[in-house]
Amino acid sequence: TKWLCVMLTNNIGHHFMVCQAMIPRNLKPFPYICGNRMLSGYKPKSNIKDSYKILELEEGCSLDDIRNSYRSLAKKYHPDSGSATADSEAFMKVEAAYRVVLSDVATKKKSNENNEEEEDQFKSKAPQHRHYLSFEGIGFGTPSQREKQYMQFRVDRATEQVLEYRKQRLESQYAATDLMKAKDVRQSKKVKITQAVERLVEDLIQESMAKGDFDNLSGKGKPLQKFSDCPHIDPMTHNLNRILIDNGYQPEWILMQKEIRETIERLRKNIVASRSKLGGPMTPYRQKQWNHICEQFIEDIRKLNKRIDNFNLVVPILSRQMVHFSADKEIVRAQKTYEALMENRDASNSDTKENEEENVKSFGWKSSLFKWLNL
């Protein structure tokens, strides 16, 4: 066991050695005094240089460099690090060198601060000529010349302050106007759209009047009739929309929606008509024709679904978007429609036959009566 001993001094000046285990925790040992030097604070020059060499540093380095070097060396030589270069004696040397270097840096820093304070005190006590204590130290020459220069300086400074104030005021005004513009973006868009529609209608009216389209109208000079009996619709707006629609100025998505609906109705009628032409029962030749018709129908449905995708990108309302059509479901629907038509046809044929039989019976009775009368 290694005993770390320290030198303590009692009240009467006697020195004695004690073990570290015998020292209470709250007791701070006094350094042993020899002459006018304290052994614990004495660091010879050679020891400081050796400490810098042990830490692999140079004099004048920063505290961060000292700490980083100490950490790397401690990881390298610490006995508990588990590294191959672990050495307790080398670690003790590194730790002692680290403490010596830290104390040296702190001493140099303190001495530099004291020197700066002495220089500041010396500078503050430096005599100043009273000739340059007035006019905020501005200008050179005689007092009258310096006064003129100082007055010009004040004028320039006041002008700069006024310009800075105006600049800040204009910036605040522009910021306020930008906020107002940001708030009224939707309203301005509505106004622009309304004005554009009004200009378009006015241009169309003027163009038609120049061509003479309004000269021979039956209702010339009479007010327009309301196209809708709904009291919640503005008559003027409704009339303008009706005029635009009648002249072909419809939104693109409305035209696309109308085209999609007309296309699907046409395809449904065509496939039902094709199935009706084939008739029944289904022979291999008719089945082959029906498969060819179904393939063409599937291709048409695929093209229609692409058209629906384009429509969904253009439509402005989410609830107006359309879903794809299923070719298989449409084929099954056409088959059911064909079967329903055949049942109705059979039922109508049976009704006509019964009516014919009744007519034959009634006509036969009348013919026999006519024959008897003739006889």
C-alpha cells in the first residue's frame, strides 16, 4: 500500500507527518513553509518545460489544447483503460504535468490582467489639453475655426438622423400596405374575374351590334325574361351565364364532363346492340365475335378513363370529380340488359299472340253471322 503523507503545522510551529487516511475530509492541509518559499506552490523552470514536453505541447498554448492533450494521454496510459499502453507511472507523470501546466497558464493570465489594469490606469491619468475638451473633440485649428467645424458636424448629423427616420417610416408604411395586400388577395381575384367577364360580355355585345345581329330581333327593346323561377338567383347573373352558355363560352371542365357522359352512354348502347344482333344461343362462332366486341369495348373504356383523369385535374370542385368505369361490370350490365330486353320481347310476343287468337275467334263468329245473313 502506498501512503500519501503530508506535512502539517500545529499552533506552536512544530511540524509532523500524518497519513492521508488520518486527515478529516473538511481539513485542508497547510503547505510546509521553508524560508520564504512555499514548497507546494514552487515550480522550477525546468519542471514547467518538462511538463510541456510530457503533454507534447508548447508554451503559449490555449486551455483547450491542454485539456485535449491530457485526455488523449490519460486514455492512453490510465491503468483502468484496458489499452496495451497502460502504465500507472506514466499516467502519474501526465497528471502531475497537467497540474503544473494549468497553474503556469493561470499565473501568466493573472499577470497579464494586472499589466493591462496598470496600463489602463496610466492612460486614464494621462493629461489632456483643455483646448480639445470642447466641441466633442471635433475639428482643428483655432477655437473659432473648430466651432465652425463643429456646427457643420451637427448639421450633418441632424440631416442623417432625419433621413434615417424617414427611411424607417417609409419601410413601416410599405410593410403595412403589404399586409393589407396579402389580406385582400382573394377579394382582388374575385374583382379581376368579374371585371374580365364583364369586359368579355361587353366586347361580344359591341361586336354583335357592329355586325347587325341585333337589328331584326323580335324582342328588340324589351326586357329579358327570367330563365329561372328561383327567387334566390340573381336574374342579371343568370342571364349573363345563359348568354355565355348559349354562345359556346362554357368552362372546359363542364364540356369534358358532358363529353364523358355522352361517351359512356353511347358505348353502353353499342354493346347492348351488338349483343342483340348476335342473338342466342351462343355458338362458337358467335362467342368468338362477342369476345372481339368485348376486347374493343375494354379498349374504349381505358381511353375513357384517361379522359376522366384529365377531367379530375381540371375540375375546380372536389365533389364534382368522377371515378373510373369498370369494363367487366359494364359487360355484365350489358348482358343483363340484353336478357331483360329478351324477356320483355317474349312477353310482348305472347301478348300479341293472345290478342290475335281473340281477334280470330271474334272475327270467325262475325264471319259465320255474315254468311248466315247472306244465305
